[in-house]
Amino acid sequence: MHSLWTGTTLALTCALLCVAHAHAQVWPEQLQPQLPFASLRHRPPVDHNADYARFDDEQVFRLDVSSLEQLKQLEAAVETHNLDLWSHLRIGSVDVRVPVQKLDLFQSATASIPSTVMIPDLQQLVSEQTSPSLLHARQGEWNFTDNSFWLKYHDFATLNNFTETMVQQFPDLVKRVSIGHTYEGREVFGMSIHGFKAKKDKKKKKPEKSRKGRSWFADEDNEDEDQLDDEEMQDDNEGLQLGGETEFDKEVNAWWSWLFGHSRKSSKKPSKPKKNPKAIIIHAGQHAREWIGPAVVSYIAKELILGYRHNKKITRLVDQFEFVIVPVLNADGYVFTWEHNRMWRKNRQPTSIPFCPGIDPNRNWGYMWNTGGSSSNPCNEGYHGPEAFAALEAKMMSDYILQRKNVVAYIDLHSYAQLWMSPFGGDCSKIPKDDEDIMEGSMGAAKALHDVHGKKYSVGSVCSLIYQSSGGSIDWTYAEANVKYSYSIELRDTGRHGFLLPEDEILPSSEETMAGIMYLANFIRKREKQWGYLV
């Protein structure tokens, strides 16, 4: 009788699975949300603007500097002819943009330094990137659930509308965060992503437990986190145990999960939001022309928001941390790249020279300001400003970080070079006291990034990877604001397109960077919990 009952049950189960199989492939499409939004305004392509700067026949050279003498020679040429450095002055490879009218002078001044032409005609790349896109039939309308938004670059108004849409569509998860206002009056704002609503529901359901006898870093979710860590370890080692599931068991378990929404082995507790989450701040756009940064940052925000309660790892991290996402910090400069000059780098504040406006925000932070790797010439792209924090963008973000008092990680996205960098850049004789943890986190993140599309990122301090560079954001966040995990990421590519990364590389760059960020956040969650620092 037992065997007959078992056989009958198996037959009914198989029949049910066969019926379910017929509809399995259309299930995701039936549930896929559609969250469209429109641009606040639609501008004509920038290369149709008669006032838009052109770069006809301008070239980008890569010079192979092999000695200190050659380095000084190149530095003198750059200063004398006011050239645009695309990479840092150092012994190694240095990229320089040279206008056609200065080409002979530059080649004569650097004749002893081997060089190659990376970009023979800069205007060709600018036109390709700013011409009307054929990717969308209806310009100005987007649906961020199918990744179409990340198939092209967007102006400041559209990125702001994206942020506002996220805040409006997900009020229980996303809050609007204002950082400050620029010299030209634009608001710099972003979004804070955390399980706020679930936290409120939790408070209503049960009173707060007594914290008597508990350390300051403990909280009532620790047992759930321990269980989640155990589950994660099981996930990471799935299929490695001896005497594990057969292929038949795995298939039945998969169908069971599809039918009933949970595993038939155990009922796992869901992740719970922390009462006092540590903050992870991620922003881009300190340098205006680095368009890939805001695109990648907005993608990370989208993945965190849409993945919450649908992806276990994302849910765990969004419950553990508060992610503060600011797509564009240098708003004035970014707008200027869309309306006037694609190659603009600095902000738009006045300087002592009327025809040379702009301070480099990432040479103006207050730790080891003006100690090397920046310029006192207002016409130079690396101008460090008249004093530390004279750039409003650096000042507003530093004030925000200090006011928060709970920032555990700060990630500043740039381009280009494919680097994952840590402090220090201002003083190359210093090593962070937390260097072992900082490097372990960045090495793991770079590996996770590489595993997505095979792109290799170099890992190390600013000094070790790109030479001295004082007044940078991550030196200040680590040394002055005590943000242990402070990183600057230089995104794709390694010089073939430089700041003009093609639009078809936006999505893969976003996907791989998201993987690196998720690894890093999970590393911080585990490491800081282990040492008792994470509330």
C-alpha cells in the first residue's frame, strides 16, 4: 500500500509539474513591472548647437615616461602650453589632449619621450556620442525596468527626473536627500535607500527590547544576521557536500520553490532593516566630462531599489545599510558639458582670471591640500582653488558626511583607467592603519567586477597607481571623517576612448561595477560585524 501511495503521489506531482511547465516561460513577463517616466525637457543633440565647442583634428597622445627628467620635461610642456591632461603626470603612461594649433610645439617639446596617438580626431568621437540616438523611437520617455535607460547618456534634468521618479514610486524604500546648491544655483540631490517602511512596521509589531547588558554595537537582529550568514555559507558551498542532492532532488526542489514561493527544506526568516544603519555614500560627477560615472551610479540605485524583496543578497544589504546615491556632484560643470563644451572638467566658479573659470573639486578637499599633484594656475584643468573647500561641491559633500556621523563607506566614481583606488594620494609616505581590511575589500570587489565581463581593474593606493594627487576626496574622508572604506573608482576604459566611452559600454560597465559594489558592501557587513563595529 505504501509503495502504491508513493507512486500515485509521484505521478500526480509529475502531472502538476508538467502543467506548470507549459506556462513557466511566460511567468516573468506577466509579472514584470512597467515604470515609465519622461524627461523634464528634451534638448536637441548638443552637436547641433552652434555655440558648442568643437575639437576638429585635436589628438590625444599617450607618452611613455620612463625617467624623472622626462616627467619634468612633460610637466613643463603641459604648463607652458596649457594642455589638457587626460591622466595623471607620472613615470609611466600619460595621456594628453593636444589642440591642432599646438601640435608642432608639443611634439618638439616632448621629442625625447616615446608616444603614440590614441585618438587621431577627437571631434569624431564627440560627434558619435552626441548625435541623435537611434536607440529609442520616442525620445524623452524611458522605462528603467528593462535597462533601456542605460543604453545612452542623459543630461542633468533627465537624471534628476530619474531620481525624483524613484522617490515617488518607492516612498517606503527611497527618500530624497539634498546635499546643497552650486554656484549657479542648481540643487545637488540624490536618494537614500533603506528598508524604512519595514522598520516602521517592525516597531509597531513589538516593543524595543532592553539593551541592558548588551554592547553598544549589538542589536536584536543579530540572530537573524547569524542565520543569514549561515545560509550564505550554504549558498556559497552549494553542491560541494558529499552525499548531496541528486539531480532529481534538485529539479523537484526547483519546481517546489516555483510553485509555493519557498524551499521545501526550511522556512527562512526574512531580512530585517537595522534600526541605526551605517551609511554607504556613492556618487559620481566630480569631474564634469566623465559621463559614464552618473550613468553607472543611477544604475546601481535602480538595482538596489528593484532588487529589494526580490533578491536575497540585495535585500540583506539594503536592510543592513543605508545607501546614499548622488548621481552628479558637479552639477554646473555637467550641464556645461551638455550645453557648451564636452571636455569641460572643473566646476563653474569664478577665479582670479576672468576667462579661466572653474576649480577642480577633487583637488580641493581639505586633507593635505596643495601638497603636490595639483596646480595653482586657474587656467589649468587641475586647479586646486585659492584655499581648501573653496569649491562648493567639495564643501557641501564634506559637510554632509560630517553631519551624518555614521558613514562606513564612501565611493567616488570617475573615469577612466579601470582602477580601484584607496588612500593615500596627498602623502605618498603614509599607509592607512586599516590598509589590510581596505585592500582585502577592494581586491575582492575587483575580482567580483572582473567575473561579470572580464574587465581587469588594478587595485592599490592613489600614490601607487597614479602618482601623487593631493586634495582628493578619499584622503579627506578616510583621515578627517573617519570613513574607513574610502575608495575612488576609475571606470572604463583604458584609453581607447577615454572620457568618450561609447554608449554601448554603459550597461556592461554598470553591471560589473554593481557586482563590485555588492561584494564590497557584503565584505564590510561581515568584517565589521566580526570586529564589533557595525550597529
